[in-house]
Amino acid sequence: MFGRLGRVRPVHAVSALALSVALVLTAVSPAAAERKPTTAKFPPGFLWGVSMSGFQSEGSFPDSNWTRYAANPDAVEHPYGDSVDFRNRYPSDLNLAKGLGVDVFRTSVEWSRIEPRRGYRDPDAIAYYDDLIRQIRAKGMRPMLTLDHWVYPGWVADQGAWTNPRTQQDWLRNAQFVVNRYKDQDVIWITFNEASSYIYRELRFRPLDLGQMLTMRDALIKTHRAAYDMIHRVDPGAMVSSNVAYGSALNGLFDAALFNDVTDKLDFIGIDYYYGANLENLTAVHSLTGEFWRIDPEPEGLYYVLKNYQRRLPHLPVYIVEHGMPTDNGKPRPDGYTRTDHLRDHMYWIQRAMAEGVKMMGYNHWSLTDNYEWGSYRARFGLYTVDVLTDPSLTRRPTDGVPAYRSIIANNGVPSGYVPVRRPGWCSIEDPIATCFGTTPTPPAEYAVPR
């Protein structure tokens, strides 16, 4: 999806932004009328959650494509090790999630654990996932389970992964086993996490040529469509989606990875949003160097992204499956912008979008704890920070985001008079028509800190 050292977003090139602006010069703005700066409270039944993934957090990981990629010192900044050892610490980590007041706990059920060898299902791995899901529910949370978060068994890698048609059937066989086992558990199912980033990662690490990349894209589309039908047959009434990575200037390309071809096989729009771009904020160029903590957030971009996807699929609710902010090894940002500011500012713009008709279903913060960001432990997204490289105890230490998120959940959002810390930038690529010509909605008062 994006731009962390593992979750990479392409650079939002100045030329692409300039082209977008030029294209609207002849357009008639549909947002010429000033809109009242109103916000809406989150609706009854709204789902607050946290997101993680198995490989990134569990540790003690069996042979897989990503254990192999992470073992190559020329390809990654840090070796994988045992990550934050969620595999052995999940009961206490689930207590941390429960303490936030969340309704949903998202993670992945890893195929590499379930079936480390073709045809052999590991009873210890199955017992682990059984207890994990049992404890999620016992603590009053709903499981959101991802069937594929970019990781597959080593034996699948050996047979050619997604360039071999056999992998589609192998994947569906495993997925049906998992869905059968956890049906009737009120699970929200995600088939593939961020197909665009999945393909990009394989292109970079496996690697793939152009033809193989297109073969993988076609395989993911076919497999999602088949999985959607299978899940509805096995677990009737369950909601199914595939979360799309928002990619700003290149979002059309990102959506083409899977989303555009499966809109009839989605029960909600799953969106991952981390940052955008405007003519006052082109810091996304730092994704070239992997310094994602140097990218300045664009909270108002989420407002435009939500409205855009809702316009495209007005019959579906919207779920923000991932959203968060990286820091550099847990250090404060030099500009003073905190995790609290980031959470509250984005909530404000989500509430603005809801006031203008976006049907929000849920929000997950990425992530509960720091974890392995696909090649590095430097970018830290956790509400609870963990110093994997220097702290053998892997102590979970709360950031300022913990009380902030807990308060947002308890109060059903930010109050109607909230003033965002970060002001909107001029001419956002998320909606150039509305933002380049002075019709962007503004917060209700002067900004507390005009960053």
C-alpha cells in the first residue's frame, strides 16, 4: 500500500500533481458553494478497532516468502528475529486492546503456520489461532481476520507463488479451512490486504517481471472473487472485503490492482489511508529513501478520499481498515505534531465527511504495538511502542496516542468545536477541483497551531 520500508507508497511526483491541476482548469467546480463547517457524531454501532498482522507481530515464524526475504541483508534494514513476540504475548496484548475500549481486533491467520508443508496442517498453529480468536471474543471484541497479508508458505514460493495457477486453488483450499473453522464467530473477513502493495512487494523482493506481475494481478482478482462467494456460502451473513491502499497521485493505478475488478464482490469499502499530497506539502518524496516519518500528514486528504470512494460505490458503507502515523524509532516529530494531534485531526475530517453523507462503518488504528515494517523496525506506528532492537524484554510502553484514542472512543469522536492542529494545504491532489479554487471546507475557527 504505501510507503513504509515494508508498506511502500509510490512517490507523489510534482509532475503528476501539476497534471492533475491542469486537467481541472477547464472543469466546472461542483463545490462552488460554501459548505457549512459541520461535523457528525459516529453512528450507533460504529466499530472502533486496532489492526495488526500475523507475520509482522507474531515472531517464531515458519518458512515463508517473507522469512526468506527478511533473511537477505542486502534487501532489508533489520532481520526479522522474533518481532514483538505476539505469538506468546497475545493474552496481555489483547488486554491492552480491550483497555482502549475497541470493538474490533484485526489480525491475519497465517497460511504459513496453518500449512507449513503441503497437505500438513500444524495442530499447534491451529490451537494458537483457536485460542486467539476465542480470547478476542471473550474480551468483548469482534475478530477481523485477514486471509492474506502478503505472506505465503515456503512451499508455495517454491512452486512459483502467484505465477503458478495451482496457487489459486491451494490458497482457496486453505481459506475454506480457515473460514469453516471460524464461521459463526461474528468475523469480518478480509481476503487480500492491499493488493497493490502485495504486487509491488513481490515485484521488488521476489522479483517478478512485467508479465509475471500481470499474471499475479489476474490471479488475485480471480481468487478474491471465488473467496467472496465461498465465504458467503460457508459463513452466511458475514461481511467480506479487500482493503485498498490509498495511493494519492497514483491511486488509479493502485485501484487497478484489484479494487476496480471486484466492486461487485465487496460488502463494504475498506480503505487504508496514511498520507496525501498538496502543493504546500510534497513531503511524500521521502518515501524514496524510506524515511516515512519525515512525511507530513495531510488529515484533510482523508475527507476527500472518503467522499470519493463513497461517490463511486454509494450503496456500500466505508471502513477505514488501517490508519496511523510512523515516528522515527519512537522519537517525537521535530515539528511537534503528536500522535494525539494526528488522531484527533483525522477524526475531525472523518466527522466532516459523515456530515456530508459518507456512511462510516468502522475505523481501525494501525497498530496496537510497533512491529516489523517489512524490512525495518525503525518506523513505529504503535499506540504501544516496543523497542525490538535494544529491549530484550519487549516491554509495551504506552504513547500519548493511548489516552487520546481511548478518549475518542469513549466520547464518540472529537467535539463539535474541535479545531484541527494542522491546517488544510492548498490544492490537494485528493480533490484538486475543490481545493485549488478556494472551495475547500474550512474548520470552524483559527487553527491552534498553523502548521
